Amino acid sequence: MRRYFIVILALLLGVAGCEKEQTLKKNQYYVLWITARVVDEAGEPIQGIYVYPEGAKFPGREGYTDYKGEMGGNTHIDPYKPVKIVFEDVDGEYNRGIWATRVVDISSLLTPPQKADSNGFLGSSFIELGDIELMQVDFADN
């Protein structure tokens, strides 16, 4: 009896460990729609913050916050990898580079991908992040 238990346990552990890791195939895509408002510690909007998805399948679909601190757009991502949105004061044109970069992991917010249709579409997610607060960089530490 004990021998059968050990054999069954080994089979179960072996089968559970054989799951294949999912990867995005060349012709597949998943659409991420995202909106956010970037604000300072007082809740005031920050214009000119560069917002982009880290590791997007098709880089170049990014943008800057408007005078209300708002941004919105879509991009294609790999839903099988961690998805992070980066908020960065890159040019300093509006803000003189005083805002610290913030990275928000949104992986847990994604709708799970479905089986790809004939065009390779896996699904989509619409995520409203709400207010994203940035902190000022302390230049005294540099």
C-alpha cells in the first residue's frame, strides 16, 4: 500500500511540474488600454511626464501627460511577462527634471489571455490607474 502511495505521489508531482510556460507567439497580440492622472504630493496635476510600458511588444506607443496631468492610450504587450508602466520626467521642459521616476507593476490587473483567434488576438485589458503620485527629487543628496 505504501509503495502505491509513493508511486501516485511521484506521478502527481511529475505531472504538476511539467506544465509548459506560455509565451507570446510572433503573430499574437494582446491590447492594453490604460489611463492615469499624474499628480504631486498636494494632488496638483503634473504636465509633461513621459509615460510608457516597460518592455512593450511594440515600443513607441507612449506619451506625455497633458496640462491636467492626464494620459491615456493603448499598446500591445506580452501578457505572459510582468507588465510595468513607467512615469518619468525625462526632458525637464515643463518640470526641470524635478520628479522622481515611478514604476507601477500592473501585471495582477490584467484580464487573463484567451485562446488566440484566427488573427492572433489574445484579449485586452482596460485599466484605470487613477492618481499616480510623484515625489520631488532631493538634489541635496547628489
